[in-house]
Amino acid sequence: MKTKLVLLAIALMFCAIPMFAQGGAAAAPAGGNIWVPVAAGFSMAIASGLCALGMGRAVSGAVEGIARNPAALKGINNAMILGLVFMESLALYVIVIIFVKVV
């Protein structure tokens, strides 16, 4: 087991060597990179779609839980709102990253 860990550490060190060998950033071509806005649009579409799927499943689970146990309404409602906030923050983080990278 110890031999495997040592070999893994050595392999990781050899993989990290090219990272330190890179020079400075190259100058961007005159036209710039036209694919950055396209990739940003796709990333926002994927993040928004997955947020919507997650929110739908969360609300569905919360409604099902409330239907099974109406007395737990307050606890389920609070947990659902907190979960929805975290899911929505994913889309907001993506849009902030897009604005920083593209604009």
C-alpha cells in the first residue's frame, strides 16, 4: 500500500513539472477569441437548465413530503427555500463568471 502511494506521489510530481515550465502569457491575436461568448452562452444555458431541473425536483419532493405529513410544513418549507436559494446561486455565479470573462 505504501509503495502505491509513493509511486502515485512521484507520478503526480512528474505531471506537475510542465506547469512550472510555461512561459508568460502569449499576446492575443488581433481578432481575439470569438468562441468565448459562444462557450459562455452554452455554459449559461446548461447551468440554467440544470438549475430548473433541480428546482423542479426539490419542489416536487417538498410537496410530496407535505402531502404525507402536513404537520411538517414549516420545516419542509424552510429547507426547500434554502435549497432553492443554493440552486439559484449556481446560475448567478455562472452569469457573474460570464460577465467577468466576456465583458
